[in-house]
Amino acid sequence: MYHWDFAPVLSNSGFLAQGLLNTLKVTGTALALGVPMGLGLALLRLSSRRYLAWPAGFIIEFFRTTPPLVQLFWFFFALPILIRVEMTPFVAAALTFSIQSSAFFAEVFRGGIVSVERGQWEAARALGMTGAQAMRRIVLPQAVKRMIPAFMERSIELMKTTTLVATVSYADLLFQANELAQKTFRPLEVFTVTALIYFFFIFGASLLAHRLERRLAVSGESTVH
């Protein structure tokens, strides 16, 4: 019978807490940069000008279809060779997940925008609004409300994907857990606690996303996935 002993894990809780803080730091940075970048890409892809729409579409599809680990290795190992600037693990992770998230958020934005009825655009034009004014005052407020559940789901996926940063020696929660397991020789206890930490944050975010989705469904708003 295996003798469980969580005392070494609890006595080093600050070690895991620092890893969690770093995980949230990467996730928050990727969200803060990815959302506005995603909106910009979505607007470019919806443009009637092909020289804007096609490059935006290529960027979106490239970063949505290539493995995030390959992207992370490219930013961390290859990009410094091209630009001759040293890349820290955090900067590489922030760039990777910001751009990758922007590609997914772009599709969420695009789906939300095209879901707004054409009559809304026509009504805005009848009031004398330009296309940009109609987008800002009429279309986006309606689209964003419909996109909230999809944004929440993507944010949850992002937090899980950030575990890849341990491969470039960034001290996220998983990296710290691996270090602690080697230090205490208690991998079962360490990774059990680590799994519970991820579960607490991700399951809580999932509950919030489902609650928002049900509330929007009751209010008659459709959602975009």
C-alpha cells in the first residue's frame, strides 16, 4: 500500500503558488493582447478589399491549424536567430499565445459580426451612419454579447494550453510542480495537488461560462461558437 504524504507539498505551497501566478500572468497577457488583435484580424478578413482580407485569412488559418508547441519553439529558438535579439521564455510564451489566441478570437468576432441581421446595417445607413460608425455603435455591441460564452470557452482552452511553456523552462505551475516533485520525491502528491489547482480554476471558469450562456439563452440572445 502506498503511503500518501502531502506534508512536503503543503510546506512548499509557496513554490506552487508562484507557478500559478506565472501561469495566470501568461494567460492574462495573451488575453489582453489577443482580443484586440483578434478584432483587428476579423475586421480585415471581413474587408471587401482582397489585399486586406486574404493576408488576414492566411494568418488566422495558419495559427489556428499549426500546433502551438511548434509555434512556441519557433518564437523561442528561431526568431532570436532572425532578429538577433535574445528571447526570454515569458516573452516567447506571450507572443506565441497572444498571436495564436488572436487567430481564434478573430473567428469568434467574425462569427458574431456576421450573425447580426443585415437590417441593422441598413437601419444604420438610413440614419446617416458610416460603416465604421455602424460597426462601433450598432453591430459590435450586439455581437459582443453573443460572443461572451465563446470567449469564455477559448480563455479556458488558453489556460490549459499554457502548460506548454514548461518546455522552454518558464516557471509556470506545471514547471514548478515538476521541480517540486524531483525535490521532494513525492510526484503522486505533487501532481495530484497540481491537478486539483487546475481543476479549481478551470472548472470555476467553465461554470461561469455555462451560467452566462444560459442567461443569454433566457434573454433570447443567440451565442456564437
